[in-house]
Amino acid sequence: MRWQPVSPTLMRHLISHNEQRGDGDPSAQLLRYRNGQPITARRYDHLWQRIGKQLPWVATQQVSTHWLRHTTLTWVERNFGYAVARAYAGHDGKSDAGTTSTYVRADLAEVATALAALTGEPHPLAPAGNSSR
């Protein structure tokens, strides 16, 4: 497990979801169906197929959860640098190729700052006045 800042809006929705569908176990999977069963990776695939039927560009661009992660991490890297993107992705450097990854590190505040810039929302872990570049 690792700590990952999320926007205040996303946190409010995750808390609401947990209140409506959670099973009371704080270490259990959060995202669940209405019947309380945890969703599976296959569910994400099915959702992207359904979205692609409604929005043809999603199918054309092959948008997926991984595509969103890749696009977000590319944006973070371009705007905040390699170390922040690596930390944002949760890469700990143990398996990264290249010597540079041994020396560059970003802390949670830097990841929160990138998140604040990405979402346009202030984040409590981002230093004040440092939410955009």
C-alpha cells in the first residue's frame, strides 16, 4: 500500500461511495457494485466498451484506464519533472532502468502540488501558493 493524494472532490465522492456501498472494513476494496460485491478488472473493460459505443472517439483512440494513467503521467512529467511523475505513478525506483532514477526523488507534497495543478483544486498537502506552474 502507498499514499496517493487525491483531489478534494474525488475524496468526497469516494467517501460517499463507501458510505453507500462499503462493507465496513476500512481495508476492503472500495469500488463495489450496488449489491456490495467488489468490482473486477473486467468491469473496467466493459465500461470502456460501453463508453466507446456512445463516444466513437473513445473507441478510435483506444481509451482505457491504462490510457488515462499514461496520459496523466505524461502531463505530470512534462509539467513537474521525471521525479514527480515517478512518485505520482508509485514507482519506487527499485526496478527503474537508468542511474538517474537512483538520485531523483519527489515527496508527497510535490505529488500533491502536481495533483492540484492537474485538477485546478487546492490540496491540503500542497504548499500554499504552489499549486500551478
